[in-house]
Amino acid sequence: MNFDEKYFQKFNFSKEDVEQYFENAIRDLDIAKKDNIPEVKFTYAYQALIKAGITLIAKIGKVKVRSVPGHHIKILEKMSEVLKDEAILTLGNAMRIKRNLDFYSGGEIVSEKEALEYLGFVENVLNKVEKLIL
């Protein structure tokens, strides 16, 4: 598997490092599940998805994600490739775009229905990641 040096840097992660990354993803997923505000649910679900991707990349690729413009899309691409699930890139990118519109364009409304659908999607992805890393 090829990891572009612009977005990834070789790094030797310990088993504990990988487990800690995944625990952080699970923590964000738990916050998303417990909160009743759709925007909070969505935001924490998105963070859990990205953190799960970082975990998977650390475990499979032995690389660290660089914090550079475009790195979230690269995380989603690698997750989709490793898990052989194109929906991860498609839905993950839709979440990324919605998050960016909210972040940089004055706000984006997230409905309760949308938040719950995205949450279910992210929970499913984290289950797949967990099977590969633990």
C-alpha cells in the first residue's frame, strides 16, 4: 500500500499507541451517541470517523498522518481502500464537506435524522476498524 509522503510520515507505533488512538475514537463516538443536539452528535461522529482512520493507518501502514491541507480526505481514501468499502469515502467525504461548510461558511444545519444516519454509518465503520486492529 502506497502512502504519499506529503500526507503521511513513517512511524513505528507501539500496540499501546494504536489502542490509545482507537480509545479516543470510541470516546468521541460515545459522546455523539449520548448528546441530544444534532450538531454535537454530527461533529463528534465525524471526529470519531477521522480518529478511527488515523488508528487504521497507524496499524496497517505504520505511518503517521501529517496535519496538512487535504489530510482528512486522504484518511478517508485510505480507510475506504483498506476496508474495501467505497461508502466510507463517499459518506465520509459528505460529512467532511458538511463540516467544512459549517466551519468556514457561516454555519450548516444538521437535522436530527441526518445526525442519526451519520452516527449509524460511523458506528459501523468503527466496528470494521476494531476487527482489523485488535
